[in-house]
Amino acid sequence: MRGPIFPMISRADLLFIIAVYLCGASRTLADSVLSGCDCNLLAQVPGPLEGKLAGQWQSFASVLAGEVQSADAREGWDVVFYGDSITEDFRGTNIGAPTARADGDSAVFRKYFSSHYSTGILAVAGDQIGNLQYRLEDGEIPKKQPKVAIVLIGTNDFFAVDICFGTEADLLGAVPGVNSRYSSLVQYMRSGMPLTHIILVGILPRAGWTLPNETGYPNRFSTPTGQANAHIQELASEDSMLHYIDCSSGFVNSTDILTSLMPDGLHPNAAGQELLAKCYAPLVAALVKTPANDSAAVLAAAAAPVSPCRGVSATTEAAGFPASAPTASASLPADACPPALGLAGAPAGNLGRGRNTTFRRAEAMAERSRATGQQTVLEFAPDPDCPLC
């Protein structure tokens, strides 16, 4: 009697391989959905993790939001870390549950970060960019703004495409969406934490976990990831409060991802986490000591896309400073019409309190200027075409 064709493959694994193959025959994500392939669909808009781990994910996200509230009730954090499983491993957990994969990672975190600063780790295994933004919107932006935030996210966006298709062409096709979601995430973070230096860590190299199972390097992820990282770097170049850093080179050589640092081709072990920590710890140390920039560049970066009503011809100044106080001046677009403001000559600290996000951000800038002794002047240019103005 003939033996099985694949004696070393379990029935479950064989069914998974067949499912991946069938999904791979569909050339678009929409085709995949229509054909009934149960792929790990891309989180194209902010939202919670879906699938069998959704309940565990939501419970853990609630725990993290509670940690933010607790930190706000105290002094707040100096440094906060956002990301997916690579960053959650610093907690020693996987969606909140202890994992042997992260043995030794917490000790690395203490060595480089938590023994030097007050820190928070707001990371969940499996998160895509949209999942992280959802968590931020759902309570994970501290009210007491940290000095530095570190973001490492994006690899699971590519994996969500790879598990359906497994080709470099499809991964390359996913890059514009990844870039768009990353831009949205960064804009949201800048809106919620205008006084926080944000370190954007480039997406790390990874192996392919589906067919073909590529552990070599470069592989089908390399070019798409490189293109996404180029976009992240460009974002950082446009804003003095954003800082890009690429920590990938130590994890690869000319032919392979180094399994001595990434045993599964994705998650750094303790030695890999130490390499990662050494990569951005010096930048963290420098930025913790660097005051937020109250200049025009920061004010402009903090401004959201605006309505046709672009402001009012008025200047508001922080009150109570001597004439010799240094002044930071900027033209800041408004996202509400001037009649609602009544701000001419008003202290900057009264800027549109609670009315809209742009003025709440401007108010935060003004509050910082009072604390640091720097006068803030915000000028709003009128738009004559605005019918409400």
C-alpha cells in the first residue's frame, strides 16, 4: 500500500497550504474576499484586531488604555513605546499573555530604558498600522505628553497581504496603502502629542512565513519594506519633531536574516532586542533632554488639514512676558471660522478652548511657552472667500 504523499505534513498544515495556494490564485484582495478565501485581511482603516483573537486583543487594549490613565494620574511618562509583537516582547507578553519567545527581553528593556526613564509600553502582537491608530483613538495617547515616543509598526500590514498572495508583486502593490496609513498614524500622533519627539523606527527585515517560505535575504519583503521605509524617512524629514532611524542592518548579512538574532525570521530574541535597543537608545537619550521646538515648523506640523475657512486677521500673544522675552511666531491655519473665536488681543492660553483640534494644539503650545518663559505669537491669516468669515 502506498504511503502518504506528504508524510511529514499534518492534515491541518496541508489544508493551510492549500488555502494559501487558492488565495494566491486571486489577484486582488477584493477577489480574495469574493472567492471566500479566509485570509488575514488588511486593516485598511483604523479598527480593532479581527478574528479568533479579537476578544483577547480588546481586553489587552483596555489594559493598556488603563495604564495610560494611571500614568496621567501621576507624573506621566518620559518615554512611551508603540508597536506590535516586536515591541510587546519588551513586556514579556504576547497579546498580554506570557510568552517564552520573549525570555530576557524585559531585562534588555530595563537596562536601556526603564532604569533611566519613566516608561510605558503600548504594543500589541499582531497589530497593523490601523490597529495601532485605533488604540490611539481609544485612549492610548497620554494627556500628559511624554518627552519621546518610539513607533515600530508596519510589518504585519505586509504579512496580511503575503498570507493571501505570497508574491513580491502583490507586496509592492500594497506599499501605497501602507504609506497612506502610516501618514495618517503620524498625523494623528502629532495632533495628540504636539510637544512629543516621535522616533519612527524603520520596518525591520523579515522572512516569509507562507509559501514560498523565504528565510534568505534579500527576499520578497525587502523591496516593498524598503519603499515603505523611504516614505517614513521622508515624513520625518518634513517635521522637526519627527526622527527616523533605521536599525535593520545588524539583523541581516548579504545572504540571510540572522537567525542568531531573529530565530523565527521576525521576532528578535534577547540578543536581537539588545541590538535594537542600542540602535535607538542614544537618540532617545538626546531627545529626552531636547525641549520641544515652539517654532513655526512645529506649529505648522501640528495643524490639521483645514476647512475653506482659514482663520482671522488677528494676533494673540501669551500674556505676562517682558518685552525682551524671546518670541516664536507662526502662521497657523484654523479649522473653525473666526466669528466663533473672538480672539483679537486675547491671551494665547485662551485660544478656542475645547472648540476644535487645531486651537487645542495651539493652546498646548502656548501653555508650554508660559512654562518655559518663551512668548508665543500665533497669527491667523483670513480667507476672503470664506462665506462665514
